[in-house]
Amino acid sequence: MDKSSYLKKISAWDADAARHVLSRSLYGYSRTDIEFALSKSLDDFIDNYLLKDLPEPTPPTYNGAEWVTLANNSTNSPNYSNYRYSLIWWWEDLMLQQGYSLREKMVWFYANHFVTEYNTVQVPQYYYLSNKLFRQFAFGNLIELTKKVTIDPAMLKYLNGDVSTRTAPNENYGRELMELFTLGIGNYSEEDIKQAAKALTGWRINSTTLSAYFTSSRWDSGTKTIFGKAGNWNADDVVDIIFSEKAVAASEYLCRKLYKEFAYYEPNVDYVKQLAEVMRANNFNLKPVLSTMLKSQYFHSVDIRGAKIKSPIEFLVSLIRFFNLTYDNDLLNQIRTKSRELEQEILNPPDVRGWEGQRKWMNTTVYPTRNKFTDSLVTGIKINNKTYKIDVLTFSRSFPSAIPPSENAVQFIEEVTQVLIQFPLSQARKDFLLASLLDGTAVQNWSTYATGASTRLEKFFKALMRLPEFQLS
């Protein structure tokens, strides 16, 4: 593809394009979702659905009681494990109930960009506030979001900003702000970090109101020089200077992160540079950038479609949405524990760099664990005397080729894989799936209403979800 075409809008808004956009924007989708997307124009669906600003969701509760405003103290801390679980379940539920919105994917993107670790912070109220902040700025201004993150209680606690004073400035946040959150290695000096650390002093956390507050006596009010600009800078000034003096580096770094999250793990340098120009032209407002990316020819190229390995969270949540499983907190908790087994524990990234993703999600331990879980969803997971199970008959009969008198096993495989797989399967793969589906039955006799149909369909869906292709989005 010619570089001049990278950001041009795709000419065909068809089933393949819609499936690709849904796969990268949502935690799972259905055949009906593809049809809905195609009932709208490309511009309408992306700009007025995926990128629509939404109201703030109701906060999480535990046993019916709200906890997100409770003071961080010894009276409330014995319940923190329960509050943390309820926060995770609430977040998972929002992923499952996301509708046609990119917001939840953006919240996850921010959580893996402005990284904090629960094992260090250990205050669920702070994590709710971070999640709320990310949701408010889902498609918003990255400069303003970075200012808010700088004094976010979870971040202040995680990178020691709450103990950074004029007499003992802590460099942790200043370093990660430049290295990981805005610029990337090579675009700042050690002296820039030291000077920024001084400007970032003075912030503390009120454990009763769960908010940050500024103490001027703890702030270094002297002259600081950052990227050649001298002044008695404060925290907001540091962020403004980064985005003004290093606008090109910041925009390209942030667009690389977006590319890695939504397109592919190895960025196309030329595409990133072009997307970064859009970001700068819109003063770091994300909505135009995301709109351009999701409609662009390069984003829809064969190199990108079906090339991204689903993260554990994407994999697990999408299963519930794909098959329209009924769920409650017990199944949400199963997702929580299973994601940890799959090496992506919600709220606990491995370090300040976050999860690297892609090939990290596939190894000799993780892949069999994924397969075991999909097998168990087909046969039924028992939790607290309840069974959670894919209704293979109902799901299968939602496809035209499974309804008499038009039943056709070969066409059924085509229809199912056109929804659940991101690209056409090889004939060898289709033959393998057909053998699993028929399980000894003559192809002309296949029917979802025949004796033993449920058993054959279970074997088929186990085989399908074990395919390497099923792990891709």
C-alpha cells in the first residue's frame, strides 16, 4: 500500500470491515452486531456510536452498599479485599454491557498506560477514582488527562508523589511521566527529570475525602529549567511544557501506544507519524485520532486484520458476549481468577511498564489453559451449585444454515467462522471442523434437530475454540 493512502478512508464498509472494527473496539460481538454496524454508514457507526460520549455509570457496591466514598482508614480497610473484588466485577460487567462503544477498551488502554499496581497502592477507593477518570477522558484531551493523572491518588501513592517535598523531591513520577507516559526513552535528559521532580512537589492525599491537595510549604517554588524553559514551574506546568516543547515526540509516542493497542504490536513508523500529525492538529484531543484510525485504509489492511492476539481479558469477556451467556458475580469472579491464571491479573500489571501483550499471551502454559477453559464452557462450569454453559443448540440455530429446510453443515461452518474468526480459514481447517461437526454422520443427514446433535455441536465448538485462529482478533 502506498504511504499516501495510509490515512485515507476505506472505500468498502462491508462485513469484513465491520467485523474488524468490532473485534478491535468491543469485548466480543455477535452476528447481529455486524448486521447493526452495516445498517449504518462507516462515519455514522464510528463517530456516533463507537465514539459517542456516554453518561457515567453507577458506582460499584458490595452487598448492596456503596463503598467508593468511604475514608481510607483502619475502620474500612478490613473490607478492602471485598471492595477490590466488587470493583473488578463492576468493571467486567461494564465491559460486557458496553454496547456499541469504544469507551471500555479505552479505559483498559489507559489503565495499561498510566500504570499503577494494586499490590503497591492497596486502596480500592483510589482505583475506582482512577477508573472513573479514565472513563471521563475516554475520547478526551490527553494533556488534561495527564494533568489529572499526575495528582490522582492512586498515582501519587504508587510513584511516591505524595511524599515528594522541596527538601526531598522524589524523581519516580517525573521519570515515568517522561519515559512511559508521554515521551519515551531518548527524548529527555536526567536533568529534565530532576527539574521536573522539583516542580511536582507539594502534593498529598487526604485519606478522608480521597482527594489530592496541595501544600505550598512542601513545594519547591524556585526556578526550574525543563527542556530549556526556566520558571517557577508547578505540576500543571510540567505537563504543559512536555506537550508544547516536545509535541512531536509526545504525539508519536502516544500514537505508537494506540497503534500497539488497537492495530498491531510492531508499529508502522510512517503510519504512526501520519496519525501523530492528526493528534497535534487537534491539540491532543483523542476523538479525531481514533476516528481517523478506525476508518483508515492501513488499519483495514490484510497486515492488520486478524493479526492481534487477544489478551486474556479480551479472550474471556468476549466468550461471554459471543455466546450470550447469562452471568452473575460468580461467573465474573471466575473471569477474575482465570485472567490471573492467564497472566493478566486485573489491577495488577507486572510493573510500571504494564503488560507487553501479543506473544506474551501465548506460551506452553497459557494456551492449554485457554483451551481448558473454553472446553469447560462447552461442557459446563459448576460454581456454587450453578452451571454456566454455552447453549450450543440455541447459538447454532441463530444461523440460517442450521434451520430446516436449509440445513447445510458446510455452510454452517462458513457462517459461524465468518463471525468468530477474523479471516478465511484454510480448506484443511474447514475439513477438520467439518469432521468434528459431523462426528461420523453423513453430511447430508446433518441437523441441529437430529438425535445427538448437541453432543456433536459441543465437539465442534470445542475444536473451533481450540484453533490458533480463534485466539486472534
